Amino acid sequence: MPSFRHEQLHDSQGALRIAGLDEAGRGPLAGPVVAAAAVIDRGAAGRKLLKLIDDSKKLEHEDREAAYAAMVASGLVTFGVGEATVAEIDRLNILQATYLAMRRALQALALQPDIVLVDGNRVPPQLGCRAEPIVGGDALSYSIAAASIFAKVTRDRAMARLAEAHPGYGWETNRGYGTEEHLVALRSLGPTVHHRRSFAPVRLLLEPTLPKVAGEA
């Protein structure tokens, strides 16, 4: 379960405002990558709210939605969301596009943090503040776990809207990941404008078939 241990380590260093930062959607074949930054009022957030907050990957869909709603309703969690589009993913690569989404998420916060705790083993460049990477941070830090929920719920909702406009790919459930259902639809229906051309399963469909060599079966 998450705790505020990592946040408390920075309290003695004068970090008054600590944000968690996480992303959702690095692996899918379709849709944007979304990042979120979250700042929890640690002095006011009670156990009833905190027990809802966990690594988004460990929560069922309904529990993520409930945690999202509770954090917003409480007024005790400030958050910002940023995304990088499919075009930006294809142009920059997924890692750099993820960093871009993270910078945008931080910029969307009403007040910038003194330090940001980032899920993962790298600090994105040009964040504009001090940062500490924490491997598996969404399972260790309440701030990062909260960010993971905001990012995941925001992206899932976006993919559900795209699923209505582009039926057949199963995005309402697979969220753009390369499930068998999605791959079958991709081969039969072809790629949409929301598919990532730089990802191999999509790129291979778009590449022209090489002509057969004479005598080849």
C-alpha cells in the first residue's frame, strides 16, 4: 500500500508542496499518452480518502472511478493533466512524447510544486523543478498513486469516446492495447487516424508488400 514516507523525506528539506507524477498509455497501439500531476493536502486528507488511493493498475475500473470522484469532491487533491497526441508520439517517439505529456501535466497545476516524485527510473527533462524518480512509485507514494488514477481515468474516458466514433476495435474495453480483438480488427478494418503509425503492428500493415521474387511460391 502507498504511504507518505517519500513525501516526508523531503519535508525536512523545506519542500512545502510535493507533487506526484505518472502516466497512462505508453504501450497501446492507439490513442494519446496521458500524464497527471497530483498534490495532496497531507494535513487534511483523512483515512477515508486515502484508503481509496492506490496504484491504478491494482484497482478495478469502478474503484478507480470512485477514487477519482472522491479526490475531486474532497477539494484536498489538486491535479493537472497533460497529453501527447498520436501525431506527437509518431514524430518524437513514445518516450519523448511521455515526457512532453508529463511537462504539460505539471504546467496544468494551478501552483507549481517545490519537488515532484516521478514514477519510474528517470526524471523527464525540463520539468522546471526538482524531481526524484521512484521505481514502482505508484505503489509506494500516495501522491504518485493519485496521479496514476487521474491519468488512467482520463485516458480510459478518452478511449471510450473514441470507441463510439470508431466501433469494432474494442477500445471501450482494451483501451487501444494490442489485444487479439484489436489486432483482428486492425487487419480487417485497417488503421484509423488514432493509431500510432510508429508502432510495429500498425506500421507493418501500412508498409507496401514487397513484390515476389520470380519462381517464389
